[in-house]
Amino acid sequence: MARTTMWKAVVAAGAALVFTGGAAVPAGAAEGGVAFSRVSVNGGKPIVIGVQEEVEVHATFRMTTTLRYDSGPAVFPYRGTTENPDTLWNTIIGGDCEVVDRAKGICDFEEWLYIDPRHVDFGNEDAGTWRTAALVYLPGDAQDIDDMNLPLKVQRATRLTVNASPEPVAVGKTITVSGRLTRANWDTHTYQGYAGRTVSLQFKPVGASSYKTVRTAVSSTTGSLRTTVKATGPGTWRWTYYGNSTSGASSSGGDHVATQPRVLHSAFPRVMHSV
């Protein structure tokens, strides 16, 4: 699957930095005289993509070379082989070289990679695990591209809604909590019901700092969720889905439910007054 190749490299003085300290290939350099290391993409977290918004992915890496280079360098997700990669990016904006060791040609880089789910070649089949490539263009139409042995998860975004009722409710009475789990469909650019997923119902009592799971429910064929619980006190209810290899995690907003004391009815004996 081809991608648009809008290469926007922001480098010092508008040109790639050139190291001329020596012609020897640096120790540990890959074939081609360039070595990449210390690669981090999106902080190691999955890249979660919706249906309309372009996603910005931050990356950092180190390049070691004393060779001249024309443009780049950059890191990005790919599938297939480095000789004929299927890449996943629309635009890459690269930062300036931060020199670590000029004599050895060591530079640290920062970049921003953009993925647009509205691209004509982007679809549901792109969810899953990708690999990471590092690339730099050399003079004479040459290039050095390396597999960094770094897997990247690309996931379809999910959304959750919640509604807890009645509000307020007496302590000990039944609360019905409903909602819906939907997932981004990159083929239709809409969110659709996500069926058969185990979703956690969570509760945070008034005064607490975190939610705790009360029970789980499985989404219906339309993604709907519904369960009942007993009211124990005032607090906030929400649904949480923890995701899978192709779908991102998400939590709904919270729905606060106030409670009322349980009303106890006492039977008083009838007093007969004689006249």
C-alpha cells in the first residue's frame, strides 16, 4: 500500500549537517556506513487512530555516520521488507541535528510523523503490529534503510458512553447502567458498534481518588452494554474497555448518581382509647 511521500525535513541552515572528520565507517555502523540507535516512537505506546483527525506521532533516535547525506534521517512504521517497504506515514517533519560527538559523527534527532486516516490507501487492514525502519538519503540517489527490530502497534480508536439510572436512588435499590462501545472503521470513516467485547463497569465513591471494577459485561451485536447493581452510596459510574492488538483502550465519561437513605417503615400498634 503506497503512501504519499511528502518529505519535510527541518534542518540547520536548510541543509543536512555534514560531518567531515574522517572517512572511516563508525564502529557498529550498519551496512552502508550509517548506524541508528536509541529509537523511540510514540513513547513506546500504541498509535491509536480515529476516523477524521490526523494523528501526530513523536519520535526520537540517534544516527552515527561520518558520511555526507542529502536528506532525512527519519524513522517510521513499515511492513514487508526494507527493500520494498509498505510504509505508514503522510508527512514527516524532522528536527535539527543535536551533535553528541562531532568527531565520531554522532547526532540525536527528534521528529514528528503524521498519519491521516482519510488517506485513500488507509483502511482497517492497517490495524495491528508494524515494524520500525530508519532511513537516510545519501548522495547519488543512494540510501541507507535499517530495520530497528522495534514493533509498533497501530490501533483503531474506541469510544464508550454511559448512563446510570435512576438518579437519585435509595441505598440498597437497583441501579441500571447502560452504554455503548463503538470502534473506528477506517474504511467508512465512522464509528460502529463493537460486538462481543468484555467491558468493565467501574465505580468511584464520593471522596475516592480512583475507580474500581465492580463487574463486567459483554457488548451486544450493536455494541450496547447493560447491567444492574445495588446502590451502596453516592458516586460515579463509568465503563472501561482495555483494548486488544488492533483496538485501543478507552473509558466513558463518568455518570454521578446521588443516593438517599433507605426508608424504614415501622408498624405501630393501634392504641384503643376507651371512653
